[in-house]
Amino acid sequence: ANIEAVKIGNMWSDDMRPQHWNLIATAIAEAFADGAVGVVVTQGTDTMHMTSCALSLAWAGEGNRPPGRIVITGSQRSSDRGSSDATENLLAAVHWAATGPDPDGGMGDSAVIVMHAGSGDGKCSVLPGCAVRKHHSSRRDAFQAVDSRPIAEISLAKEGPETQVNDWYIPTDGRAVTKKPSLFNPEIKITQLLAGPHLRGEVIEAIAGLDHDAIMIQGTGLGHLPIEDPMGDAPENLELRRAVTEWCNSGRIAIISTQCIGGPVNMAVYSKGREQMEMGVIGHDSRCGPDAALVKLHWLISRHGRDSEKIAESWVSDLVGENPEAMME
């Protein structure tokens, strides 16, 4: 591969914001315009899965596909350590960027993560960028697919790298190639919340006073909130119910994902979930992981504003492979 290196930033990955996703997407567009067949983005691993999802939506969310392969990689262990995974990750990432299949755009391949497949040497996984998560703080194989599967495995040997594409991955060229990514509106404000014994209505009310565009709550199990008081000793649950209902009635967006890493949001199973849908909470029938859900929400609001009907319609759509009809494990 003939490689041109461009430095567009230098920061801890946990300091990255949506404007940095735009910066990367724009730099990728410039690289493709200059004739690159693939692009490798190196960044810190802590938010790598959010960047990969953002790039997936930026390049393929509107039904297109990028001009070439986009790969995000990094290292779990720094290059000054004997156990560093940096070299093999970079070799495998460049190999996929240079020689991998042309991306389909709808199969989680518009942007991929390439990192170690196990704790040993010699094998790296190609993971769908919109359906992946950092599962471990320090292992080499920290990144795992969520409700999906690895796209391929790259073996690194003395003879050179070799790619084994998994049977399920059969890309097509049905989508048109786009040269321009659809960027995120960095002015959008989304508050992330966690359902549990300390989530109170006054928090929702305070956020309403700040005029945030949306709240995303990681619900329990299939996507539930503490909004009932069957024993009459938890009035804060009813206060939360009232606050969420008022939030939705005000025209703002309320999305529920799940605290579970894998599995769907299904608010039709239990009466509580059905009540949440009546309150205006969006999220039913989503198979999108909690981190990808946040990025998808931001991208959708960037396109549709606070139009809850359009957000709800797009929420159950599988735009880039983040919400597959059949979950794979």
C-alpha cells in the first residue's frame, strides 16, 4: 500500500465530541477525492465504537455507500509495551483498507473497526462499525460485535496478511456511491440518563428548562422505566412518569434503549412498556446497541429536527446495519 499520513487532531478519545466526527468524515472525503481507495483512522479506543458508528451513518445513513473502505483502529496497549497490539492492528487495518471488498453500505461495513480477535498474536477481527462495543477496559480483544457478527478475520503471518471473509457477509453494489458525507449538527443537545432507583422526575424537569432537544434513557431489560407505585411508597416513580409525559407532550424527543448490551427493546411485552409508548416514548422494536443508539439519535435529529414522527419512523429502520431484522450472535 502507498500510504499518506495526515494528522487532523491530537486528544484523548474521551474528549471527542460530534464536531470531531465531522472533522474526521470531512478528512476522509478529502482523501477519497485525492484518489485513495481506502482510509484508516487511528484514535484512542475508549470512544472508537462511537466514532465508527458516526462515520457509518455519515457515509451511508441516507442510503448511499462510501467510495472506498473506511477502517478505524488503535491499540489497547501502547507501543512501548512488549504486549502491544498496535503494530498488528495497524497492519491488518491497512490491509483491509487496501484490499477488502467494496463496502455494501447497509451491512455494517461503511466503516469498520479492526482490532485483535483474541488475546494472542496473529489474528484481527473486522467488525461492523455500527454494531460494535468496547466490552473490556484492557484486553486486546476488547471490541466485540453487538447483535451482529465479525465481517472477516485477518491472519498475520510471515508470508503476509490473509483475509477470511465470513459466510454471512456478501456485499452488493446496489447503493449509489456518495462523495459527500452527511454531517452531524454539533449544536444539538442530548441528555443521557440511566433508568434505576435514583432517576427522578425533577431531573427531567431541569433538562426541560435547559431546552435540550432529546433525552435518551437506558432502560432496564426490554426498555423499562420506574414509573409505577403499586405499594404506595414510591411517589417519585409517579413523578418521573408525569415528567416524562410532559416532556413528550412538549414536542421534545424521548428515546429508550436498553442497559443490556445485546438484545432488543420491546415495549409491547409488558403493560409498563405499552404505557410508555402511550406516553410518547420512542424505542420499541429497536435492535440497536445503547452507544450506537445515541449516535443514531443525534444523526436523525440533525436530519429531522424535533419531528417525533419522522424520528420514530427512522428509528425502526435499518439504515446502515445497526438495526438488523434478524439479530446475530
